[in-house]
Amino acid sequence: MKEFSSLKGFKDLLPGESERWEWVESIARTTFRAFGFSLIRTPILERTALFTRSIGETSDIVEKEMYTFKDWNGGNITLRPEGTASVVRAYLEKTSHTPILPAKFYYSGPMFRHERPQAGRLRQFHQLGAEIIGEIDPRQDVELLSLLHTFFKRLGVEGLTLELNSLGCPVCRPAYRTSLKTYLEEHLPTLCEDCQRRFMANPLRILDCKKKECRVITKKAPPPLDYLCQECSDHFKSVQKGLRKLNISFVIRPHLVRGLDYYTKTAFEITTTALGAQNAVAAGGRYDGLVAALGGPATPAIGFAIGMERLMQLVPPSPFQNLPLHLFLIPLGKMAGEYLFPVLYALRRKELRCEMGKENASLKSQMKRADRLGARFVLIVGEDEIDRGTTVLRDMATKEQINIEFTELTETILSNVGLRD
RNA sequence: GUGGGUGUAGCUCAAUGGUAGAGCACUGGUCUGUGGCUCCAGCGGUUGAGGGUUCGAGUCCCUUCACUCACCCCA
């Protein structure tokens, strides 16, 4: 058994839990559609270059977390570690000719990163994301955030905080970067080892370091907001104004940065205090440079991704867990079994959830089984019934039993049981 | 990759170094064709694995594996 156990960080989604996922996914579909997004499904495997180019050569994901293999023809392929790169690739490859901009996609599916598993972090995990490609208007930022807001509200998830920041753009970021490095350089020896390494590769990420010694220093570091160019500054103000108008609360977190290289301007995270260390339930931002970086025309875009496993921990129990049976058929003896089996088939074709017991098992044990499966009704057929040409339908809750003639069995059952969920 | 914690029945957990147990679950009976509740019985284990100390190890020591939390990273 053990030699076939599932891989570390790879989990089965089992009945009892899967019903909740289906429920969340159904809310997602109606909500995302209402906001004008269409489903896109991209392959799980992509060329490795797609991710190294989009996420960034020096990001941790690309450096040490990707599942990368050689394809049969020798090319490098990678199990996708995130969704945005593939969506942009598909947009450029297949749909950029349709001139209705912005293009609005949503996706849902597994992502893969080889990390050490812990609470809210798996090697195969699932993201639900949305992307708006081809529009720079700050209203798009607000739209996207209002979609997130609505979605979480419909799921009944409470206690979330929307954290907001702006990371600037290629016009203003270089100046900021220089100024930040100048500040950090003085304190370089007191920074943690990781941050000393980041100083060269990705100094912005030092702002996000949780270590005490670094926080003392970064607390007084200049935030990106102080260096925004006119355009970025106006954009950020418009986003905030838009959110206030929709009554969506948020906090500015000047030191919020993103781990992926492609982000510009608006960056955000939705956090909770209920998940321990992995406190980001959703995150995203603008990536106005990514489409061009992947070989397309300069095209602004914005998107987010929700961590499904993390979200599921916050979703209150839904009424859809463990779907109960409409009807359980109890045959007593071989004759009854042969009679009821086609009836089972006929009722299932009418979309009734039903199961049938074993004909040689006792009535008592079959009743017990019906009870455990949550059956609302039970249909009993034994020798007596076959002699009389009738069956017994029992309401499990009220214990009322009625006799039904063989000839009108299906119709009567359907009208009694109904198709209520 | 680095630390900490935990591994005993299907599940949740007991057992001063001295015969491996309880509750829940499961099967059956109590009730020979009527579920949940009660009571009774039954089923169930190489104590994660390997080695060592000891008359004797679930318990102490070493190794290893798994799970888990945190660092890291990120959704």
C-alpha cells in the first residue's frame, strides 16, 4: 500500500469536501459571468521559456520551484506554476485578432510548485483567477476588485482585508529603485542573509521581509508611492476613488510588493488572519508590460488569482455537503431483486438519486444502510408484495408508509419524492 | 533547502521499563419483514520502519521514513 501512496504535497479531493468545491465553483461561474468574464482553459504543460520570461529569471518560483522536464523531442517543458502567463500566451496566439477589447477571461485549475508543504501550501494547488487584457483605465482595476469583493461576499467569507499599493511603472520605478538601493546600502550589513542576496537581484522584495532586523530598517525605507510619476499617481488615486464610491473598504500598505516580475502600478492582496502564516487568500495587480514581454504589442492588463485551498478553509459549511439519496430500493429475495433492478434504472434516468440494497440482506440491515445514505424514502418489495402486485413506499422522516401498485410505480414515486435537493 | 513537533486499531486517544487498552466506527444480536436510541457480543494491532541498551522496550538511545507547523516562497 505504502509504495503507492500519493506524492508529498499532492492531495485527493474526496466526497464530503468535493461537494463544497463544486458549490464554490458554481458561485464563481455565475459571479464571474455577471462581471463579463468568459472561461478559458489552457494546457497544464507549457514551454519552460514562457514562465522564465514572464515570471522572471530571478524569481524563486523559476529558480527552484518549477516542475521542469525534457519533452520527448528534447525541449524543456514545465508544469504551470501560475495561470497568467498561459492566458496571455493563449490570448496572443489565438484571440488577439478579435478586436473587442478589453478581453476578459477567468480560469480555474491546478498549478504546480515544488515547495515544502505546510498549512495552505501544497505542491499541486488550485487557483481561480481572472484577467482583463487591453485596457489601462483605472476603472478596470476597480471592476476587478469589485468582482473579488462580490465573490467573497456571496460565499459568506468574512474578516478579509483588501491591501493596496502601487508599484509604479517603467517610467518611475528606476528612480525609485535607485533611491531605495541608496537607502538600503547603508544598512546592508544589518540585513538578513536573504535580503543581502535580494539587494542585487530584486531589492523591492526586501520591503516584504518579515525578519525583525530587516523590518527595523525597511520601516524607514522610502515607499514606492513617494516616487510615482504623474500618470501612476493619478491612476492610483482614481482606483481609490472608485473603490470608495462602491463602498469597498481597503487599506494602503506602502510596503506591499509582488514576487513576480511582471507587475506594475496597482498591486493588491486580500488577506485573512484565520489561516496562519499563509495569510493571502487572493492577490494580483497590473501587468502592463507582460504582453509586450511575450512578443505582443504594448498592451495593458490586470488580473488576480485566488488560492482555492486557502479559500475553502474560510468558506462556511454549505448545505450541499454529502448529497442525500432521494430513494433507497429494498428488495427482499431474488424475485424482488430482479423486479427492482430495472426500476432503479428507470428512476435514475428521471434524475432521481437512488441506490438499491442487496436482495439477500436482511430488511433491517438494508434499512440501516438507507438511513446512513440519508435516503428520504425507501421502497420495499418482498414476497408479500410480489404476491399482491404492490410495493411499500416509506417516508423515512415521518415513518408513513403507502402502498403503490406495480403498474403506477414510477409515476407515483416521482410525484411523492419529487426532485427537491 | 533549514528548524521544531508528532507517529499505538479504520478514526480520536490511553498505557510509573513489567500480559497493548478505551471511546467512536464497523458486523451481528436484543427486535425471525422495518432505520436512528438503549444494552450485549464480535471484528479489529508486526505500537511507522530498522538497529541498540535491558532479564524484559509502545516507553530509553541511535538511524531512517512519514505526517505536521514554522522559516523560505507565494495563492
